[in-house]
Amino acid sequence: MVGRTSKALASRAMIFDLSRLTIARREQVERAIRSISFDFERLRPGMRAQGIRAIVVAFGDLDDAGARAAHRLRRKVEGEQASTLGLWYTDGRIALSNDLNDLGVRVVFALEAAHAVDQLLLDDEARQEIAQTYVEDVGPSARAPAWWDEAYEDQIGEAFMFAFVQAYTTHSVRDVEFRVTTPRVIAAVRRVLSPGYAVTKALREARR
């Protein structure tokens, strides 16, 4: 059992590059990774396809001009108050605010890791299935909201990270700025991100 756990942690370490962190920060991020039940090894094919060898994790001042231009999210999470708490860059980097304490690191890392899962694992069909669950009155003519092409506070791509955290961690997150994460949304996220979903989809496409 110990060997199996060590192997799993080593595999996750290969997905995330923590080499730029201090010992204390590395231990915080390792705890954050362990707090997420999602198997990040499943991101590897998407990483290879997009030329990302590992997801680099770093800490820094996220209130500089570059960070503000990259992401305008302002959030209070688990009592942590900061201007910009975390960023996901599409070239395979997660940036975390220097202001975060241990609990804040766990929560914000999970939120930004959700963006990595979105980019590296989901396709448009999967996103559409998740987006559809945000429609309050689902019917034949109900239109699922767009993943990104909405007003910022209505973007499903941002709301998804809160659904991911609620589906795969025990962290408490406040999603009041985005669409409410209902149990139906959480169930849809778990279904779409399950290994069985990918297998079923592959079989369905093979029969076409």
C-alpha cells in the first residue's frame, strides 16, 4: 500500500514541476495536490499534444501589470483576501500569490488546476454537456451558455473551476461571482471527467 501510494505521488510529481519552489512552498503544493482526488495523470496525452512537458508551479506577485492583464479575477477564498490569488497560463504554468497561506494554497491551486483539466482533457462536446447543466429550465429549446463567449461573470469556463473543486475536493469555495454550482452540475462534471466517459465516447465514435 505504501509503495502504491508513493508511486502515485511520484507520477503526480512528474505532471507538476515544483523545482522552482522553496522547500516550504513545495510542501504546501504537494499537500494541495494530495487534497484533490482527480487523477492528473490523465492530462498527459493532452500535455504531449500541446507540447507541455510538465505544469510549472510558481509563486509571485500577481498584482503587477502583466498579471492584471492576464487575468482580472478578484476573489476571497477560505478567508484569504488578495487581489489576484492564482493564474493559469495556457503554455502550462500555474502562478500562485505570495500572499496565500497553507489553506489558501490548497484551495487556489485546485481552482487553477481545474483550468488545466479544462484545456488539456475536455473537448467541445464535453464542455457543451457540462454547460447544459447550468441552464435553469432545461428543455428542447434551452440554449446552453457558451464556455467563454459570455460576460465575464457568466462564463462557464470560470464557473467550471468551482464545480471541479467541489467535485474532487472537500474545500469550501464561494462562487457568488459566477453561476451557482448545483448538485446537478457537480454530477455532470464527475460524469464527463470519469475514465468511463472517454471509453464510452470512443466506442460510440467507432460505431459511426
